[in-house]
Amino acid sequence: MEENNYYDEHEIDLVEYLYLLWNNKFFIGGLVILAILIAFVYSTFMIEPVYETKTKIQPSNYEGLYSEPNTVVQLLSSTGLMKKVMSDLGVEMSGARLNSYINNNLTIRQIDDTSIISITVKNNEPQLTLNIAEGLINNFKNDSNQYFQNEIENDKEYIADLKNDLKDINLDLENNKEMIEESRNAGKLETVSLLIQENSSLQNSRRELRKEIKLLNFYSLEVISAPYLPENPVSPNTKLNIAIAGILGLMLAIFIVFLKEFIKNADLSQYE
């Protein structure tokens, strides 16, 4: 019974809560305004703005190291390539700083199951953000061109040799067909098997000539959407920071008001 009386004595109904908050409205409002001002000053003057630009590229349509999407992502994210980019821009960074910059400011990924690569670059300066994105593309394109130039030269020589041998290849295929038929009729199955294997090799050589079509349509890299000069920072989000600060300031003010009221009405003698 005494326990129930204790709770009854200290019970505060909803109206009393509202009165309590109303009586402390200036304190609550002042603390909220103070929190908002601190958030505004911190977001505007103390946090460096971060700018962002995006671009999409299509790796080469020719088979090779610089056309495989997963490899392209790794190459674009490498410290070696970023070091070239920064060096061209006159920005010197240690290996550790380059790794940190790549991890925090560079996002490169393959879009779904396509071969398209998305590149996102962040930096504290708008122009430098654009320059880094363009530098990545240009340096990667140069490396890609150099790589495919060697591959294509080798393929051109191979195709030229195949072209010279094309008449002989076609003639051998025709002769082999006749020999296969004759060997089957004669029951020479081992000879038939050898001729079929030879035919398969000759057909593969003839298929290689299709590479010439790829050579005519070759590109080392295509820029699907070019990087742009960012105008507004993506961070800090001043409006969001102010909203969060206002809510936290309100919660803190209400907590302090109730804590003060509790201490004021508490019977401290029972703890002595």
C-alpha cells in the first residue's frame, strides 16, 4: 500500500508535462537554436566541401586484357594509374596517400552484367575532380591503345598468312571430304578419324579470318558519358546536418528539463 502511495505522489499527468515544457519554452528554444547554429557554422566553415563527377566508359570490343570488365576495374583502381594521373596534374602523393585517396574518393564498378564501367571521382576542388576523371580515362586509353596495337599487329600478320593459305585450306577441306567418304566405304575407320581431326583444324583456321571484321570495327575505348565539372558539393549536406542538430537539441533540452524537475521534486532525505 505504501508503495502505491509513493508512485501516486510522484505521478505527473500529461497536462503537467505540457505545463512543464511550456514554462521552459525559452530554454528549450534557445538550446535548439544554439544546436542549429553550431551545425550551420560547422558544416559551412569547418568541413571541407566534397565535389563529385561521374562518367561511364565502354572497354575495347577486341578480345584482350583491356577489354575484360573485371580486369578493367582493377586497372582503373590501381595506384600505378592514379600515380600517372596525379603526376600529370602536378600533385605529388606517397603510395600510402594514393591508396587512401583511391579507397575514399574513387568508385569504379561494372554495371550489372554489361561491359560498361562506371567511374565516380570525388575531391575538394571542382576543377581537380574533373581533371582526375579525365586523366584516368586518357591514361587508361593510352595504355589500352598501346596494348592492342601490339595484339592487332600480331593478328594482322596471322590473318595475312591465313589469307594466303585460304585457297589451299578450302582445297584441302574438299579433298578431305572425298577421302573421308572413300575411307568410310572401305572400312578404314582410323583414317576417317584422322581426316575428321584435320578438317576440324582447317575449319578453325578459316574461322580465324573473321577477326579481320573485328579489326575494321576496332576501338580501344569509348566514353559513353563524359565527366562533367561539378557545380555543387555533395558533402557536407548542410540542410540535413541542421535538421539532425535541431532534433538532437530538442531531445537534449527536454531531457534536461525533466531531469531538473525530477531532482527538484525528489525526496533526497531517503538516500541520506
